[in-house]
Amino acid sequence: MSDVGDGKRVLVTGGTSGIGAAIAREFALAGASMTVTGLTQSEVDAFIGADEHSIAGCVLDVSDEVSVAELVGSFDRLDVLVNCAGTILRDGQEFDPELFARVLDVNLTGTMRLCVACRPLLAESRGCIVNTASMLTFFGSGFVPAYSASKGGVAQLTKSLAIAWAAEGIRVNAVAPGWIATAFTQPLLDDDERSQTVLSRTPLGRWGRPEDVAGAVCFLCSKTAAFITGVVLPIDGGYSIA
């Protein structure tokens, strides 16, 4: 799928760690001109300093419409937008209506902000968007209702924009990662009992790797997927069907 790289201009929000960083590196290896965003300068500096690829980084809060417009306005071309920026609040915090709204503002409305801002450039290049859903797109959660609701919304947003912008040549898809081994999930990985619960339900019998998601994203942005739009692709080792 070398066509996802050479000559392509790619933006990955939330691309300084975990799944987003793996996606950025996959595109960079293919030869794409990469920009990633992180919430703080320290996140961006840590990623750029540790990465062996030539990837540009900048600070972006996806809930800040002015900052989104300024970043996208700095591009003269864009072929691919990958929305990975997101947040989750644990320990019952998402049952607070104000915090619930904050999570939706980042995960769902933030995704929409980037999609709308990038639309003119993507229409010009007949490019594509990949949003980040979740296995909680398909399941409810008694612990993180805002995160779950936001990811359900990402699925419907993806399908809606795929219909709305198809005539402009913009394909819009999403990936729905399951249990992926990242720093974010490390506490669960370190808990043998909880980790075994995950593994026992996962037909492929292992935790996912960020690279598993990155490969699927690159596929959805390749010419091989030229007739695919509006899809929410589970990447969960079969967890959602078990």
C-alpha cells in the first residue's frame, strides 16, 4: 500500500502517543509528509525527540475552534485526516453533566471540528478521513458513559459524513479498536486477573498492538479501499463477536 505514502500529506490528531503515534509512524514509513498533534508542548517534544522519522508536531486542543482553524489554515494541501485525539474520565467522573459534556466536546465535536475544517482541502485532493471509534461504540458502559456515548456518536458521524461528502470524492471511515496494549491500558495489562478476563473473551487470544490499528488505517486510506466508505471497522481480535 505504498500509495498511502509518497507525495501524501497526512494529519494525525492525538498522534504523539499510543495508537495515534503508531499510525503516524506507519504513514511516515510509507513516505508520507506527516504532522501530528498533542495536547501539550511536552507531549509533542517527547514524541519528536524520541522518533526516528521526520515527523512535524504541534500543539492542538481539538475543542478550540480557533486553534483548529489556524492549524488547518497553515496547510496548502491535505490528503488524509486521522482523528485520534480523545479523552476519558474514570472513577465515575463522567456522570457529572459538565464533565460528560467535556468528553463529548473532545471526542465527538472535536472530531467534527477537524472534519469540517479539513473538508475543502480534502475535496481538492479527493482525500479521506479515518475517525477513531471504539469497541464501546457497540457496547454500553456502566463506568464511562460519556466516552461510550461519544464513540457511538463517532460511528454515526462517520456514516453521515460519508454520505454527505461522497460527491466531493471524500471517503470517511472509522476504526473501532478493542483492547490495545498501550501506556493507557498498562494498569489493566499488569493486573493478571483482569487481563485474563480480556484474553478469555478474545478469540485471537492476545492483546492488540498499536501497529494492528495502524495497518488497518493505512489500508482504509489506500487505493485498495477506494470503494469503501462509511465503514466502522472493529480491530479487536474478535472480542465484539465472541
